[in-house]
Amino acid sequence: MSSEQDLGITASKEHETGEWYSQVVQKAGLADYAPMGGFIITRPRGYALWESIQDHLDGWFKQTGVKNAYFPVFIPESYLQQEKDIVEGFDPEVAWVTHGGYDELEERLAVRPTSESIITPYIAQWVRSHRDLPLRVNQWCSVVRWEATETKPFFRTKEFLWQEGHTAHHDREDAWDETILRLDQYERLYTDVLALPTLRGRKPAHDKFPGADTTTTLEALMPDGKSVQGCTSHHLGTSFAEAFDITYVDENEDEQTAHTTSWGLSWRALGATIMTHSDDQGLVLPPTIAPKQCVIVPIWQEETRQEVLGYAEELQAELEAAGIRVHLDDRDERNPGFKFNEWELKGVPVRFEIGPNEVENEEVTVVHRPDGETTVETLDNVAETAREHLDEVYAKLYATAEQHLEENVRAAESREEILGTIGQHGGYVTTGWCGDQACETEIKDQIAAKIVMVPMDEEPIHDTCGICGEDAETTAYFAKSY
Ligand SMILES: [Zn+2]
């Protein structure tokens, strides 16, 4: 890479979203494509973002009774088969290990596509009495699903990073409370950390996790008008507990079947964040997860170098002392313009510019990454001022995403209107739905949009099904999705 042109983003977000996204991820140093299709190399800058998501969620999980554990990456075929026998529709595309060294294995091992089939039998061993409940374990790991799709870092990869929580409870209600608690925590992550408003609901019955009573979800709208499933939290009822024999002895010495849940969030949350906020200059990050929240760029001539740099170092020390993640770019071999472009590309939320004027007036010039808004601030309470600017940047990102979401939920009353509206605008289309999968299929066959969610506990806003005209059972949100 030689020219500045090569260093920067050359594709447009609006017109070539796929190519643009790929360039942002690579040129901002987040990930590279692996030699095998479907896999990526997560570089330190990208992994730091995932660690930040982990830190937030893991803290909330632990505050609410979850303990981390780790299960093997391989699952014996018989275990997976057992799950398949009891749970209709469970048929992930699995990668198999058939040999160990030179010897063929007696039993094939699956690379885990998800871990219900190996975690649940152990929960069954650990639960004996009502005093063992609720029991909650979570693991941070990767899973592999051998789906043949075009690779999109943090969106579509055969191996992806996630967490999967698995819990067992006394009764239905306690398991339901758990399901909603985890959905609430995921929503908090999107709202307070990733600056992404989401829609909250459940999957239609035909699209739940196999074996689940209810699959709840958060859906996020991407700039290309497609929906991303941001997480899932499943109320599994007693189907897994019955199949894997999770029983306990209650207060009256009677044997009871437990109720279970599972819930997961993958690095798609990161992909959705990058795709939503970034622009034609490169990566845009919420300050909450940015590895460096502020960059200081000194602007000097030979004769002002010493005093400008000294002032910049003082500023850096003061911000660091206040716990702000700050970088001072004091490279001699690069000019300020080059540095501005580079930190814009890499998504540092706030830039401080220090030149001789700032030194003389005891000021700093503050520039917001998302929109270039520039203000001059005094040096008094500069750490507090920096925090205010970081909060403002966060608020701007959230407001823009929220406006995009609000403008892209449209109601439709008929099949033609549903098809026309999604075809023309993308986004979400709400309509009444009778609950019959056949009505979804009619739309899906024509425009590849499906019901991504139905709201929980809400009266339908339409009287009749937009497709067949029967009475509406609920409101359905149709969208194209990732
Ligand atoms: Zn219908």
C-alpha cells in the first residue's frame, strides 16, 4: 500500500455496502480473511472490541448468579444424535473429526455447533435437590456451523465467538424470569454500550430454537435495510430436562422435573455496531468500547515543538489519571493531516488538537469523529470536559441509529403493500398475522423477507392477517435479514 488512496476507504457505504464493510474491517485493523473460506483472523484491535463486550456482559452475568465453566470443543456423535432424536428440527451443519492421528475414531466427534447436548447431561448430574436450583453456567467459546455462505467478518463466518448460558430452575415461572433477565441484559448492552436501539420480541412458533417453548430476540436494523438477530434467549420448558433427565427432589421429597433456559450472544453484536455507525471515512465506534477514546494530535513548527509537545503530554497525563483511554500521537515522521485521517479511519471517537494557539490560550480544540463538530474548550476541568464530549458522541450515535429505526418501521394492510413496501424501502413492515406459517411462506417465496419477530404481550394493532384476511392473532414484523 503506497498512496493515501490505498490506505483510506474507497467504497461507498450507501452504494457498495458489502465492499465498504469489508474495507472498514480490514483497513481499520480489526480482522483479516483466513486462508480457508468462512474463517477470519481477529486482530488485536478487533479482539479488544470483543473483550469490551465480554467485560460488560460477564460482569452483569456474575452479579446475577451466573458462573463460568468450560466444556469440550468436541461432542460425541451419540450425544448430538440424542438431541436430534428428542428435538425435532435440530440439524445443524456440523464439522466432523473422524481421525485422531493416523487412527480412525470409533465414534465421530462433532465440533460443537452449540453445547446443549453436552452441557445438559452434566447439569442433570449436578442437580439432585431443590437446594441445587437455580443452577446457572455460562461459557465463552467459539462454535462452528459449516454453512456455505459468503464470508462477512463478525456477521457470517463458519466459526464464531459467543457466549452460551444454560440454566435449570424449579418451575416454569422461574425459568421464564431467567429468560427475560438475560434478554434485559442484552438489551442493556445494545442500548447503553453499543449505541444500538433494537426491537424486542419473540420468534414465531415455526422459527423458535428446536425444543424451545419460547425464543426471545432483539432485532437491530442495518443501514442496508436488513435486520440482524442481535441475540436469543430461549425458555426451554421441560423438553430438555425430560430428555436428559434433569430431576430434583422437592421440599416434600417428591421428584420433580426442572425447567431450563439457554441464551447466547455472538460477535454479530460487534458486526452490527461497526456496520451501523461507521462511514465513508472508516470505522466509527461508541466511546464505551473504543480501545482509545481520545487521541491528541500536536501541531507544531520546529520552533514551537517543545512547548506544544510538553502541553500535549500534560493533557495526556491528566486524562489518563481520570481513567480516560487516551493516545498521544507524537510521531515526527507524519504530518497532522495524515494523523487526522488515520485516527478517523481507526474510529477514535474524539480528537484533541494542540497547536501554539491552544498553548498560549490554555485551550484545546475538540473534534467529534462522527460528524466533525469542532469546539474550543478551556483547560480547566479538562477531564470532565472530555467525558462530556464522549457522552455527546455516544448520544449522537444512538440518536442517528434510533431515527433510522423509527423511519423504517412501516405498516401494511395487504400482501401487495407488504411486498411493495419491503421491496422499495427495506426495513420492517408490520402487519396483522393469523399465526399460520403458510402466510409467511407466501411473502418469503416472493421477496425473501420473513417474520423476524412478533412483539410480546401486546394486542395486535391490525384486526386481520395482511396475507390471508383471517383474524389477526398478533402483529408480525417482516424484514429481510442476515
Ligand atoms: Zn394469514
